[in-house]
Amino acid sequence: MVTAADLQTLNEATLALYTPELRLGGYPEAAFKFLSTLIGVDQINYANLDLQAGSMEMVTSALTPDWAAGVEGFGRCMWKYDMTNFDPSVNEGKPFFSSDFVSQRQFHNLDIYSECFRLLGMDHHGAVYVKTDETHRLWFGLERSGPREFSERDRLMLTLAQPHLENARRLALARQKVRDQLCITPETFATAYSPREAEIACWLTEGKSNIEIGLLMNLHVQTVKGHVTSLFNKTGCGNRLALTLHLIEQARLLSDIRMKVVEAQYTPPAHA
């Protein structure tokens, strides 16, 4: 059962996950901290499977001497078992544990245990699926050593955490694209919002808080809140994350429109 204290922990961990500094390259580490705050684990492994290339990128929260050998063993055996085969339909896409499939004794008798988890020094395995595009499958493997198995409280906390892991990756990906492809300025939103709303929208795409925006624009925080509320009303977004993602996508569309207008204004000379 999830308690009021658990929900408070989730709220605090979620705020830390959606940090303004979150970018795609730092997503695994941010997710490690998020998940470790919610449930006690000895190791978390991030796996990004590229279905087209047939390759798998893996990162760990706790590097051990035999970790690389364990990853190789995992790759050899993972397809044999529902709990490790990266199938998003397993348990209807919800978090699960090795104990949902086999007893601990049975788990220790499997080849994937001897070739992977034993090398990692782990006795209990959990997994959380993160939705992404059709060519990739993202998972977090949660590992525990010793007798302490995963509990129903752990399952509930991971179920609550799952959509935040997905949203955080969407936010990190959107910000990465902005950094690589766009230069968002207040002028980007000039045709959509008032001058102050446009500037605040620009700062929101950078993940700034109301207090930070107030300091940057020399405005009272209540004034900033009023403009943010106006942006909520104009965009129809229900929360700050949705608003940020909406503004990033809107900036991309507005930038495309501006480029098309510039291109349309230029008529190349006719060839003689």
C-alpha cells in the first residue's frame, strides 16, 4: 500500500527528475536517481534496444568488475524469458519482477542467472518499460542482492513512476532537438502571444521556474504566475510539463513558418 509519505517522496523525486538541466544524454542518470529515491535497489541498468540495428546500449548506476561480462551474458539469454525479452506486451507493459514468473530457487537455476545476474551479484530482478518510438525499446532493470525481494509497495511506486519516466524522456528529447535545430527567442512567439508572454514562453522552454523567470525579467513572481496562467488558457495545457512540450513544438512550427516566409520573399533571377 502506498502511504502519504510515499506520495510525498514521489512528488519530491518527480520535481528533481524534471530538472531544467535535463537533456537526452543525462536522462539515464536522472532516471537512476529518481528510481533509487522511490525504492531501494543495489543496481539499476538502463537498456536501449535498437531493433533495426540489432544493437543494445546499456548504462549502469553501479559499475562492478564483471558488469560487462554480465551484459554479454544477458544478451545471449534474454530472448528465452518473458521477464527479460524486452517485449512491451509482457504484463501489459506494467512494471514486473522476476518473482512474478519463477521462484528465487528457479531463478538461480536459469542460464540467464548464471551468465548474467550471478556475475552482477544480484538475486532479484525487476523491470520498467519506457515507451518510445517503434524502432527502439527502452527498459530499466532494477536489481537487488540478498534475501529482500521486491514488494507490492515497490510495484505500486514503480507503476506511479512509469509515466514520469516516459514524460521525462520526451522532455529531454524535445530539449535536445531544440538545442540541435532551433534557437528559441521571444521573437519566436511574437505572432502567438503578447511580448511578455512570448518572453516567458521562451524561458519556460528552458525549464525556468516562476521565481527564476521573475528574477530574469525583473517581475514580481505573481505577475509571472499571471502570464503563465494566460499561457495555460491560450494553449489548453493542463500542467507545466505539457505546456513546456507544447511551446517547444510550437516554436518548431513557428520557426518553419518564418523560414517559408523568408524563402517566399526571394525570387531568383531568370536565366538568360
